[in-house]
Amino acid sequence: MSPSKSLILVIFLIIFLTSQEQVSAIKKSYVVYLGAHSHGPNATVDDFDRATNSHHEFLGSFLGSKEDAKGAMFYSYQKHINGFAAILEEKVAAKIAKHPNVVSVFLNGGAKLQTTHSWKFLGLEDDNGVVPPESIWNKANFGQDVIIANFDSGVWPESRSFSDEGFGPIPSKWKGSCQNTTVPCNRKLIGAKYFNNGYLSMGARVEPWMNNARDHEGHGTHTLSTAGGNFVPGANMLGFAEGTAKGGAPKARVASYKTCWPKFLFNNPVECYDADMMQAFDEAIHDGVDVISLSVLENKGFIYSQSAIAIGAFHALMNNIVVVAAAGNEGPRPKTVKNIAPWIFTVGASTMDRDFLSFIDLPTRQTFMGRSLSPSLPNKGYYPLIDAAQAYAPYSSPYEAIFCRRGTLDQQKVQGKILVCLTGQNSNAEKGEVAAQAGAVGMIIRNDEYFGDIIDAFPHVLPAIHIGYNEGVLLLSYINSVSDPVGYIRPPTTAMRLTPAPTVATFSSRGPNWVTPEILKPDITAPGFYILASNTGDSSPTSLDSDKRRTSFTIMYGTSMACPHVAGMVALLKALHPDWSPAAIRSAIMTTAQIGDNTMNIMREMDLERATPFGFGAGHMVPNSAMDPGLVYDLTVTDHLNFLCANGYSESQISLFARGPYYCPERFSLYKFNYPSLVAPNLIAGYSVTLTRTLKNVGSPGTYTAHINSPPGVTFYLEPYRLTFEEIGVERSFRLTLQTNYPNLGKVFGDLTWSDGYHYVRSPIVVTSD
Ligand SMILES: *[C@@H]1O[C@H](CO)[C@@H](O)[C@H](O)[C@H]1NC(C)=O
Ligand SMILES: *[C@@H]1O[C@H](CO)[C@@H](O)[C@H](O)[C@H]1NC(C)=O
């Protein structure tokens, strides 16, 4: 939708809402959550109909009649999640929330959306692209027949990543389907559904082209193909990142649940509405998926019972489905991590040893490095340079032109030159479009002080490079020091084997966990930096309408790209160990993660200072080691219910989704929650805290001995120091007491590793005093 159209819609909506207010109370779109259904996993269509009928009766008792309830309700969650979504008056919603059968009522807010090389970097194949016999790919048979779902912007079904050549019959447990034949299923892409009633209920207009799961944006196709796409040789984006595009579990089946739609409210970041996400969870669980990959971020204040993602993921957990989610792109600020429920596997993003670089050469022999994925400038010597502030149109000003905003540049001044634009005000993509339309031969985007060194390799429509603040200052001082400044932008190159790598990507959201500080989040990092994967056929690399280029593959970055890497690995572990619980799978990946890089310790991308578990959680994923972790920190559904007890949820609330009466244990502290990381938040000087954990043998019988790197300023007491597992499946517990005498300890880090000399089961230790 064009900006002008959406603006008209907003104005219309405002008029609509205000005029409504005068006549009656404002109605809003709500989700009402009632817990779990009493019908079990083998429910029939009759059970589902009964559930919907009970929703109509329940809401009808508040609205006066069943007919009114049917009119107000736009979803009845009838399979696993018990609840409904409806347009209600605030007063009514408040009354419903007080009913004893109701867990929670919340506004239909929501969430937003936010390769070839990455698997080699993760050790699944060697430098020649050969998959060694010991690779998890071989051991797990490439994830054969595991079913991976993603909730995103849909799928481009024609992509070669989803061709079903060589695939056998669809697993018999699958109950899903493709809802609209314009997005057809095959034996690889076995599901494609769309959910837009919640979007519609907010006032959005749903056009006929939206009544299917087709991806017009690119995000959903990219993430789904990263998790479970086929190997596709000869992939590249405009010649960059040439190679074979690969999904993490290439023999897995995939299903797309389209829950994210174009923004329709100006300044409203929500794209994926709660009511739609709840329905997608309810159906995906019923359809029989094994892994759900969620590259979407909760976008509101957080309460477990008021988040569609947290609720949906809890029901997924009860059905043994692993939910993997992105940590968010709001780093490096602390306390920005999202999707933090302990039953979600939360993924931050790391950089790889690959980068897309370009250089500016000046006649002064100065050279500035930047990033680029743009076309090359013909090598015909130097080109004239002009600062956009000096290229302003007669009716504009240097202050507007400096950003290369639309309609601010004088073509005559820009023609044939390399134009230098400042970041900010408009998107970098638009700067490229404006520069090209003004006749520039190339463009340099320079950062202001705020953006500093954060530069982006981007496929602009003309030859272009993005440089940091310091380089920009030097470049401008050259331009201003001579009468005819000239320069050259070298063709971009793909730099490989860079050190240090991985680093924690600057944009990756950081802990501490701002809701439950006892649980470390994110859990893990995976590659999320310039990842090549499949693309929609409906959008250009720049997303500009004027850009007519189309590419079958595209390069994206973000924790959205890191998340499906982990989802793919989870699928492989499911294929290898079908009896492991979601918590056991997460534990295996966490306790075998690396905290060293290809030089020493994992650093932060932004300043190459040492990174901490608030950036990388347990570390950077090492798939081949996760196959055989030796021991796991397992968690049952009951453990998770106890977690909710410890978080202040009442027994009656918990009983509603425990499918029966539930009694909280008398003394259950979060320090006993069997998570693979060890956190003591707010430790007061002179006091101690004791964490209890239980390890389960999943490898071979043996004796494990502990090794602790104590956080500086913290003394510890571990009991016992040695754990003997006589056979597979045996569980052994230990208690770790942490104490400090320092009032201003700050945030300190260490780790605990259990080893039998072959396996190393490592947990981060985090202690904070504030
Ligand atoms: C559901 O059906 C499966 C297969 O028919 C059966 O093994 C299982 O026991 C049933 N579960 C319940 C709770 O009835
Ligand atoms: C299926 O998608 C097509 C193409 O976008 C659309 O025109 C049609 O209305 C959709 N069918 C249904 C039943 O929604």
C-alpha cells in the first residue's frame, strides 16, 4: 500500500473512531484466553464444534444473546488453545476478565517482523563444501521427515528451496493443508495457511490478493528456507555470496503460517496480531508440526498470560513441539531481549567470518573502508565528488539536501558525480533512489556521530558504499579542502576468514531478562549476519517500487535470520533423538555451545570488547557437539507449571491450562527451575543463594566431575563435586551456593562444566548486585 493511501485510511479511521465514541462506547479487539481444552489430543470435529458452541454461549452470557456473541467473535480457538477473539466494549472485557474460568483478557496488540556460508562456519561441511561423515547432517539424515513451521510473512512456493523433487510421501501424522490453491502444496511444502481476522478486526483492509499465504515481502520465504530449505546450487544475490543455498534441515518438510501483514496504521509497528498468532499456534499444534520458528518479536509490555506468543508456545510445549524465537534487534542496549518465556528457545545473532566490503580511494592516497552489496562503478579513474549539502535545489536548503531527501537535490549539480549523503531522516534505500534519479553515478552514505561505525552492506540501485562517522569526517574535510574533489568507489568484494568471528552482532538484543532475571536470556547465538536465502518473487532487493530488479535469493541480517538456523538444528536433533523433550534439545545445544571464537573469547562486534552471557547466553551454537551432549538439564510440563507458581500465578489460573486441578508445591523457588544457565540476580553482600539443578544422562554411563570458573568476587560451594550415572536415563542433582562480600559487585560472569573427560557440559554463571 502506498503511504498516501495508508494516510487516508488513518484519517478515515480517526474520524470513524471519534464519531463512534459520541454514539456508544468504543469497541476494541480482544483476545480472551481460557486455558486448555478438556478434550484430549484425539478430539473429533464434534469436540471442536462443542468448543465453539461453548465460546458462543459463554460470550453470549455477557452480551445478552448467542447471536450477538457470534457477531462479535472473529476467532474461536477450538483445538488446543481454549479461548476466542472478539470485538468488545472495554466494560464487557473487564467483566469477562473477572470470570473464574478466564485466565486472561488482553488487547489484540502484537508483534513485528523484524546462506550458504553459515553452515560451513558452523562446521557442518568442510572448506570444499563436502559434508563429512561425522557431521550432524549425515548423522541426522538431513532432518528427514521432521516438520518445521514458521509464522511469518508467508512463503513463495515456486522457490527451488521448496521443490519436492526426491521427496517421498508426506508423513502420515500430518493433518495440515494448503488453504488456497494459488499457494499450492507439494511433498516438501506441506502446509500454507493464512490468518488475518485479527488484522482485519483492527480496521485493516484485506484485499483479495491477501487471502492466501503468498509472501510478497520476502521475510517469511527467507526464514523458512534457512530453517528447512533444499540445497539449491548456483544461488547468489546479484552475484554476491555465490554458492549453494542451504537450509539447516534440508530433508525436513516445511509449512508456512502467514500471520504478518503490511502495516496499515501509520507509526504502528505491529504487523503480526495476537489474535492471528493464537489461531496459528492452535492449528499448527493440531496439524502436527515438530518445530515452530518465530522470527517475530513481541512488541508490548510483557506478562506471560497476556502474550499470544508466550501462551501459544506453552501449548506447543505441552505437545512436545520446540518453539524457537528471535531475541530482537534492539541491541546493544541492555534489557532489550524479547521472547523470554523459559519454554521458548531464544536466539541472538552473531557475525560470521565473512563480510561485504568496499573502499573509497582519494587522490590524496587516503582510502576509506565501508560496506557494500551494490553494483560496481566502471573503472575509468576518479569521478567528481559532491557533498549533498552543496547540491541543494533552488527551492530547498542544504539542511534538507544533506540527507538526499526526495525533491531536495539539483540535478545539474549532481549529474555524473558521486554524491555524498548523510544517514538519517529517510531510509538509506531511498537515498539511493534519489541519488540515481538525480543522475549521480555513485553514492557514498556517511554516518553521523550517533550511528558511528554501524554500517550496512546494502544492494542499492546504483554503485554505493556506506562508511562510518570517522571516515565521513575525513572525506568531508578532503571535499572542502579542494576546488574539484574527486574519488573512486572500488567494486565491492566478499572478504572471508575474517577475525575475530563469531562476534555478538551489534544489533542483537541483550539481557538481562527484564521480567524474570533468574532466567538468562538470550539462550544462544547463531549466524544472523548477511545470510543468503530464498526470496519472494514479488519484491526488489531494495524494497523500492521503482527498483525493478528481482532476485531468487537475497541477503538479510537480524536475529530473524539467526532464529531459523537454530530451528533447523532442532529439527536435526529431533530426527536423531525423537524421544528428547524440547528442554532436553535446548539443553544439548546450550551446554555444548562455544564461548571462544577463532582467536580467543567471543567479542562484541561494536567495539571488540569481550562479550558476556547477556549478549550470547550459553554461547555460539556448535551443531556437531549438540548431537552428543552427555548430560542434559531436562524440564517437564510440570516443571513449567511450577515456574508459573513461582511467578505468582494462582492455582486456579494454572489449573485452567494444566487440563485438571493443579496444586503448586509449597516451596518452589525459581532457583530450583532446572534451566541450563545459572543466574543469581541481586545478590546482596553477606548473603548467599543456592541453586539446585538435576542432570540426566543421555550419553553413556560414567562419572562426571565439576570444574568451576567462579565469577570474580563470588565464592561458591558445590555439593556434590562428582556425579555418577550408572546407566542412561539416570538423574543426579547438585546444589551450587553463591555468595559475595562485595556490595558493588556489578555484573560478573563465570561457568560450571561437568565432564567425564569426553563430554563437556557447560553452563554460564551470572551474578549481579543490582
Ligand atoms: C490417541 O490416539 C492414539 C493413536 O490412536 C493412542 O495411541 C492414544 O492412546 C490416544 N490418546 C488418548 C489420550 O486417548
Ligand atoms: C485465493 O487467492 C487468490 C489470489 O490471490 C484470490 O483471488 C482468491 O480470492 C483466494 N481464494 C479464497 C477462497 O480466498
